[in-house]
Amino acid sequence: MSEKQRIEREPWNKNGLLNLKETDRILVVAPHADDETIGCGGLLLKYGPQTDVLLLSDGRFGYDHKDPAATPEKTRILRQQEFKDVMAFLNVRKYTMLDLLNCDVYRYYSVVSKYDIREYDFIFVTSRFENSQDHLHAFYFLRKMIRAQHAKARLIEYEVWVPIPDPQVILDISDEIEQKKQALSFYSSQLKCYDYVNFAYGLSLYRGGRFKRKSVEAFFVEPKHYYLKMIVRALTTYSFRQRMKKVLPFLSD
């Protein structure tokens, strides 16, 4: 597949509804155990048998720090088992755990980049809009790896903590939402810290309302000339024009 063909292929219809083929090979990259289910649980329920999951961190710091019995090592072991249980429930084809130090993913590009991504058609990873450093570096790593390995995969970004500002691609998970909530319930260690089940459910309802569907997962795919468009948008905003008028009075009406 040429670079032009890779860029022009769109795995969604004119309404932005994701529609993958049975022959497509998919990779979902999760910085932490549970990210994959929050952002792509419905996707995994639909396409699990043709999907691999790559878990980057060991999750050792994701515990209730008020619990005197909790320790990083106990949490690491518990979260790994939770992740395995979720993978079995979602019926994914294969999963890999890299066991990188939680919160230090940025240090390990040399480790992550050894993972061969050349067989995949689509790679789902946490978006560039996330506020978690592990999430952001997962995105930067995969984008760099696609170039370095000359991979054919189309990079598709999913949301966890920060809603994507302008998603162009959606997946209707109305039939899968209850199972997605059930999958998240396996992460009992994380539910002690935050109600991720209702968090993900609320996000899917919010997206569903936006796209006039019951429950939706939303994604971002970098369009052509993305950064040029961002620059043009910034230069043409009302606030920018107002600031420039103070510097260049001749711009005033």
C-alpha cells in the first residue's frame, strides 16, 4: 500500500461512523490498564477477535493511598490480573504487557519501539489532547513508530480524561454499553479510587447526545494539513484580531 493510499483510506462512512472490515488487523495501545476499556471498550467488544492490546505501564501507583494495606507491588500484581480478566472478557486476539514504570512512560521509547506494528491496519491510542503525560507520550511514541517502521497503519486517537474537541469519527456502542460497564467493573482496584464505570458511561451518553445516538465512542484522526489549519484558525479568531488591532491600529474598522 502506497503512502497516498494509506492516507486516503477512510475506515468510516460519510457520517463519520466507524466501519472496520473483518480482515482489518487492529491494535489498541493502553498507557494504563483500564484506559483501553474506558476509551475503546465498545470497539473491543465489537472487534476483539481481530484486535491486539498493548499495555505500556505496570500501574503500580494506581491505588488508594489512604489504604494502609495497599502497596505499589501489590497493586502492580492486582492490576495485571484485572487486565488479564478484562482481556478474556472482551475476547481480544492477543495482549502484551510491557510493565513499564507507571508515570514514567516517557523514559521508555526504546522499549516500546521494539514492538512490531507493521502488521496492523489501524492503531488506536490515547489522544494528543489528553492531560496525562503517559497518555501523551503513548501518542507521540506510536506516531513516531509508524514513521520509523514504515508501517501501513492509520493512527486513530481515543479519549479518556479529556474529551476530543472535534471528533470526526464515532462508533455506535448502544448495543455494547452494558457489557462495557461490566468490563470496567473488573477493575475493582481502580473503582476504589474513582467511579470509572459511570465516568465512561456518562462520556458515552454525552457523545451519544451530540451524534443523536444512545451511546457512542468518539475518535480523532489527524486530517490533511492539520497544523496549517490550526495556525489559520488561530490567526483568524476574534480574540487574535482584537489583540492585533491594539498593535496595528490600521486594522481597526
